[in-house]
Amino acid sequence: MSLPQNLDQEAQLLDLERADCEESLYDFLKGAWRYMDPSPWRDGWHIAAIAEHLQAVVDGQITRLIINVPPRHGKSLLTAVAFPAWCWAQARKSHTSGPGVPFLYASYADKLSLRDSVKCRRLIESVWYQRLWGGRFKLREDQNTKHRFTNDQGGERLITSIGAGVTGEGGNIIVIDDPNAANEVASEATMETTLDWWRTTMPTRINDSVFSAFVIIQQRLAENDLTGHILETEEGWTHLCLPGKYEPERAYVTTIGWKDPRSVPGELLWPEKFTQESLRRLEATMGPYGFAGQIQQRPQPQGGGVIKDEWWQLWESKVFPAMDFVLGVLDTAYTEDTHNDPSGMMIWGVFSGDGTKHENSRMIRADSREKPADIHRDPTTGAAHAMLMYAWDERLEFHKLVEKCVKTCKAFSVDLLLIENKAAGISVAQEIRRLYANEKFSVQLFDPKSQDKLARLYSVQHIFAESMVHSPDTEWARRVMVQVGAFGGKPGPKHDEYVDLTSMALRRLRDMGLLQRFAERAADLEVQRQYQRNEAAEPLYPG
């Protein structure tokens, strides 16, 4: 006996909907939205991007995934509610697919994990889900608690909180959703507790080291948050980073070939929900620190550290101005140990205040008898400015470090190479003098004496504050700005080689008389004017 035509069509439509939802986590989310959240569905390409990467976890393409995305962008509903329900709906079965997959969820607060667990169970029990996948598995009523629910195929969804013990428990897919609260960033002890929990507890909770997967999703809070720690110390992770406003120098391409589709600087992540005006108000409320971390996913210390981002003067031209003097500074750490700071080098130039090369201005070589302070300054121009011309950091063996340092000095016609006076630096300086004695730059050692790093950076703060420091707007320069901007706040940057090099270079240029503050320049000009007036005056005792 055949089914009535309308019933047959309804069955076909259900089959098509089922197939579409099983094929795409994104399509599943759109169908499930009304059963998870009362607000209307708002499409966004970032949601599709997150869904694509979670689906790659189920397909076995990704086993370690970090997602950084601003708050209120649907991450928990997708990752903690829809994702396990979609995974259990799959007909195919594997370690990460099908109704037999065990999930372990962790968050900084038990109540957040409980909230999402309840929503996930309600979604599975909804009429829509049961109509499409009710025959795949049944939820077990005898294993239904606030912290765990299971199904009759061996699948379970277990929750815990950061720092809590999970002895004997584990999962094939472990999801860490917001490992820290936004108001915990000022507590280094709390941040360290999270890292200890990750290092000591979670590695043993994965059921299968080959086929199981970790997913971490969070808004960035500090450089040493869980994302920062993992990206610094571990390998094999896929990183999906979605800043609220597009920054071309931080455009990401993930391991599955996904690329941020935006192309215009400042382009919004989810304009359908967060407009330019709403983000402007949000930044005013959160402050630059909170906005940089939680919205832009590039955390900096509260207050911006000693050196504010806005103090850097971006050089828009593709060509540098003619330099009067070029200084290279090197911070040595010739080791390939990934736990140590890398070696770092910076090239700094000094140019006239209006950015032009004057008739009497010339390059001052390191072997010149003329003092750098004698460089001509046109009285009608401003004081000299400093330009960050280049920077690199890398973990290198001794001979490779020497070679790269000398190559950089040659490329930028360095006059003087300054190396910090410590064991590694002394050895590098001696080797450069021995092998490259005929080069046109000289080598000197710099001794910071008793001043600590923070005091040295404060000693050049005024140079930045008076808009005397310039830099090209490049990816490598942005890395410098982020690290220098992060120093002095809490928590500070993981590495600080650029901080040392910046203070070392600017202090030496100041000591050499090449950089004057505007007040000092004005005082010098006044002295020159007074001297010129006195020359024209009548002698006091005519001869």
C-alpha cells in the first residue's frame, strides 16, 4: 500500500532537510536556532567559519583547534550547544562522529557550563530534532544530572570547571569554552592556575591521543592567557582568529585553507549586529586594553604599558627619509631553546625634523673624527626624529647569529652596532670584530648598569610622547609595537627583546646628542639667536 502523496512529499522533505543538516554544521545551526535562542537568526560569515573548523574536527582534519572571537558573537551556542547535538546526529561513526562520541566541556564558571548543557539537552529533546534524528539514539534518563547526560549509544556530555578535578573522566572531544573570566585578567595567580590546570590535568583527559581532539574557544584577555600560552609553547594547533575590526597585518590563513574574507582595514566582523557606532561606544566603555583583547584579539596591558600605541608616528611613504646616522642594536641569546627569549636586532635611523636631507647634512660614519653632535641642523626645522627602519627576532646558533647581524648592518649602512654587554654579547662582538674588521661600521658594547628594564624604558618615554619616534606600517613593525606597548603593565609580554633594544637605541642616540627634546631644541635655538644678536652689537670697549 502506497503512502498518500502529501505524506510522501513530507517524508522526502524531511530526508532532504536531514541530509542538508548532517552535511553542514552551519545549516544545522540555522535550523536549530529557534530551539536554542529566542532572538531572531542573524547571519554572519564568521559563524560559517567557526562551523567549518568544528566540522573539520569531526572529519578528522583538525585535532587541535583554537578559536578567538569577540563576546556575543554566537560562539557558545554554536560550540557548546549545537556542536555536540550535530555530532551525535551523524550516521557515520568514528572517534569524533556519531552518537557514541563522549564530550567533555570546561569553562571558568560552573554555571556557564550548566547553562549550555541544559540548552543542548533541550535541543536534542525538541520536536524538530526528534523528528529528524529521534531514531538514531535515545537519551538515558538514569544518567541525567546537572553535570552529565548520556545516550544509549555510549555518547555523553560531561561538564566541569577550570581547576576542578576530573579524575577518571575524559572525552573524545574536549572543549574549553572561555577558560578565564574577563574580570580575572588582573590576577596573575588566577591566570597561572588556569595554565597549571591545562598543563597537569587536561593532557591525560583525552581518550585517544591520535583520533581525539581539543577545541579551545575564547576572547583574548592577556598575552599569557591559555591561547597565548599554547601558541607560544605548543605545536600542531590550528588557530582561527576573528578580530572585530579587520587588521590586514594580522590576516590569518588556517591549516584547512580558510582565509579572512575581509580586505579593507577596519572592516567589521559582524556588521549586522555590531556596527561601527556600537563598537565605538564599546571601546569607550571597555577602554583600549579591554577592546584590544576582547574585541581585537590582541591583548595588551591595562593602560597600554609605558609606551602608548598612539605615540608611534606611522611613516606612510614607501621610502625612508635620508638618514644622518644609522644605529644597529643587538640583544643576543644564541640558543635554539624555544623557552628562552630569541635574539633580536633593530635598526634605528636619525633624520631631520622635516624629513628632508639638507644641503650640509651627510652620513656620519662610525670612523669619522667629527662628533655626531656636530651634524648640521637647520634652525628653521624641528629637532631630529628617530625612525625604526627594521627589526627581527629569531632563535639562532652562534655563527648564524653573527652572519645575520652583519648582513643586516650592511643592508642598512649602519654606522654603529651596539651590543648589550653580557656574556653572549661579548662573544658576538669579539667574533664580528675578528671576522669583519674591514666593515664600515664599528662595534660597541652597552652596559645598562644598575637600571632595570622598566626604568630604562621610562627614560625614553618622553621621546615617544613628543611624537619623535616613527615607524613604517608593516607586519614586523606591528610586532614591535605590540611588544613594546605591552611592557610595564600586568600581565606583561612573554618576551621583551624589542623592549630592551628600543630603550638601548634611543638612550644611546640621546647620549650622543642626536635626539633632543623639543624643549631642549627650543633652548638651543634661543641661545643661537642671542649669540647672533650679540655679534651685531657695538663692542663695549672700542679699540
